[in-house]
Amino acid sequence: MNVIEEAARYALLGAAVCFAVGLHLMKSPATARRGNLLSAWAMAGAVAATLTVIVARGTVTGTGWIVLATGAALGAFTGLRLARRVRMTAVPQLVSLFNAVGGGAAVLLAIGHLLDGDAGVRAALPGGLDIVIGAVTFSGSLIASGKLQGIVPSRPLVFKGARAVTLLCAGSAVAGVLWLSAAPADPAPLLLALGAGLAFGVAVVLPIGGADMPVVISLLNACTGIAVAMAGFVLDEQTLVIAGALVGASGAILTKLMADAMNRSIMSIILGGFGTGDEPVLAGPAGPVRSVTAEDVAIQLAYASRVIVVPGYGLAAARGQQELAQLTRLLEERGVAVDFAIHPVAGRMPGHMNVLLAEVDVPYPRMKELEEANAVLQQADVALVVGANDVTNPAARRPGNALSGMPILDVDAARQIVVVKRSMGHGYAGMDNELFADPKTGMLFADARTALAAIAAAVRTFSGPKR
Amino acid sequence: MNTPMLTAVTVFALALLIGFAVISKVPATLHTPLMSATNAVHGIVLIGAMLVASSADDALGYAIAFAAVAFGAANVVGGYAVSDRMLHMFRAPTRGEEEEAKR
């Protein structure tokens, strides 16, 4: 190893350390942006170091340079454009898309390296795993992204014999990896592993419903990390191993958190075919419910001293975040304290709702996590539930139903409750929400955006003394 | 199992532990930017793609290298850019709001 290569290795190790420190800085919103920038600079350093190495090696052909430059320029341009333009509601599909390209790149470099022939037996097993895991991530993430974007139907797509196909794909993938370890430079096992992995990704994600996406994205994120770590084994690049492991750990933690918050095992989500997601099934009311008008709600809110808003995905679906922010500002001007209680699965990926609220200028200390929110909900004069359903259903505290054991927001502890909802439709668990029949609850049947705008307009008309 | 492989597996295991330790401290509020930032971190695959591109010398090799480098670059640039955009939105309350909240 010459001096340049050795220096580059140290630079890459430094970059890996910065990635870990950057993630550590995400422990608080105050330092998170700095952490991300540190990580980005470290990445730039790693790329520069690698560039120096390949220049020094002098093995890159003229065509090779053109390929490198145009590939990098095209990728960077597309990535930047997507990142700049994406609406915050569409971030989950973008993250999913980046999972796909990351996994895809890991697969491609393993294929390129193995086909080169000088990889040796040592690279064969991690190479095979890289190809399979990366291929699953690539196709699975594309399907997930398509479902979130609405290109692929978000309801679970189940067809006869789907399980058998999935099992067949998994079996072929394992066979491909084993065969590849025996014959590293042979294209046949390589193609088998690749094809089986791609098919498995499609077969696994298609039957999963839209509302399970937070788990799916987190899991695919973890898989991408592992695929990249495997690519590190193949190329003997420790930085890829470290970075991949960090991402894998992060994805694993988020997957577990999301599955717990939904009260479902990761396995049952992967096996899929449950949970239709956004489309409410129209059903009759559970019991007598009290219907209220926007003006009633405005009075309740305007004369409260503490309001806690419980936003759900219905708010984002109706694009009512701006209206919610306006209402919040009006109430705060009147001296009402407004906080937001956010359930972990309120959005389409972990923490999604927080980003949507941050976008409309809600300061982050007002966003309360589940436990924090439950501690203050009993002091709330009014809990305003907008577009959330299952995560507020007190039935979860009793055994023997679909929601039993799911961590919920204790909205029923508030003195008064207002639920903004389009209809009495069921949530994703298909159950009546007992909260709606609570005598303290007033139901405002309307689209979230229209309702919030109407409430805000009514609050504006009060000239009563500010408190 | 030979030594370089063993070293790599050791590094992998330790890095996983660091990952678990660091990530478990990230508050739920930041989980989306966290995921998009880790997304960018796995864009490190770009340097692997560059190394593979550096030894490519036939049409298939060039095609694979081109796609891998493009994917990797999109991953890195897009991942960091969108994370930064989101983190920029997370703001602390201004002084006035702080006092308001205390009353």
C-alpha cells in the first residue's frame, strides 16, 4: 500500500467517525442540522479521497472517466432536483426512492466486482448476500414508493398462490447465494440470486397496505444499510461496512418502534394482506354521537386555557396543516396554550407528522411524544382530534379486540373532546371508536381543511376580552 | 475464515452497537430527518461504485459502473439536501412565544 492509498484509508475512517458523530448530533433539534452538515462534508471528503486513489492508481480508462463523470453528474442533478422539489407530504416516497437507488448501487457494484473475475472466493458469500438483500430493497422500495405516490394501488394486493410465489423466490434466492459461493465468477448463479431477490421484493411489498408503510420503509432502510455493509465486505472497504452498519441499526430501531406503536409484529406486517389504509369503510355510528358546528368548537377553543391537538394522517390527506397553524396562532394570540400530541404512526413514516407541523412553523417543543402527551392530556380543557382515529380509541386498553395493547393517546382524559372527521367511517383496524360516543365528545363532520378554516374564521369574530 | 474477513465482521459488529447506542437517543420528533440522513449515509456506496468504475474496461462493466455511480450520487446529494431542508424547518420558539407559554 503506497502513501496515497494509506492516507486515503485514514481519510475514509475519519469520514466514518463523522457519520457516527453526525447521527449523534441528531439527539436534539438544536444540533441536528449541524450533524447533517458534518455528515455531508465527511461524505464529500470520502469521495475526494477515493477520487485521489483512483487517479493515483491510473487504471481508469478514458471511457471510464466519461462514464464516471456523466454518471455522477446525472445522479447528483436528479437527486438535488428531487430533494428541492418534493412536498413534505411526499417525503416518505422520496426516502423510499433513495433506499431503492442505494440498494441498487450496492447490487450493481457487487455484480461488477464479481464479474471482473479477480474477486476471489472470499467475496463470493458477502457478494451473494449483497446482491439478494440489495435486490429485495431495490424492487421492494420502488413498489413501496409507488404505493405511497399512488402509482401502485395502496390497498393490499393479494392474489391466489402469492404465498407460494414468495416462498419460491426466497428459496431461489438462498440457492443462488449458496451456488454463487461455490462459483463466484459464474454469471448463472449471479443472475439467479438477482432475479430471485427482485421478485421477492415485489412479492413481499405488494400485499402490504398503505397504512403499514412506516414499518415497511424503516425495514427497507435497514436492508439498504445491510446491503451496503455487505458491499463493504466485497470490496474490503471498512467505511462502507461502518456506514452500512449504522444505517442498519437505525432502520432496525425505527422498524421496532413503528411495529410496537401499531401493536403488530414485524412478521405479521411482512406477511401482509391486512389493513386497507386510507379508505374508510362506511359504517353506522357505534352509539349516539353528538354533532357540533364549527362555531360551537370555536367557542370551546377560544375560551379554553389549554388545548391539545391530536393530528392524524387525515390532516395531511386533506392538506389542512396550514389551516391548523392559522387556528393555532389565533388561539395563542388569545392566550390559549396549544400543544400537539403526536402518535408515532401519525404519518406515513416515523416522525412524518412532526415534519409536516414544522413546515407550517409549529415550534418543536410544542410537539409532544406519546408519553409526554399522555401526561398533559388530563390537564387539557379541549382535545382537538383532527384526522386521527385508531390511535385515540380507548378500546385499546381492554383485552380481546383488534386494538388491544396498542399504545394510544389518552384523549378521553381531557375535559372536553372535539373530533373533526369526514364521516363515522372506521379506522384501519376496522373498529368503532368508543371515543366518539363519549358524552364529552363533540363530532364535527367535515373535511379537516374546511373545518379548521371555519373554526378559525369563527374564532376571529370573537371580540371578547383576551385572557 | 481468514483474517481480513474476521476484521471486517468485527468492525461490522462494533459499528452496529455504536449505531444502536447513538440512534436510540434521537427523539421521535426527528425520526423522519434521521431516516433521510441515514439514507444519505448509505450513499457511501458511491465510493464503492467509483472503485468498481475505476477497473471497468468493457461495455458491460461501463454500463454497470454508470448506473451504480448515478444511483450512488443521487442517493448522496438528494439524501443530504432533503434532510437539510427538513431540519431547517425545525425551529425553537422565539423569545416572545417562550414568555407566552410560561404565563
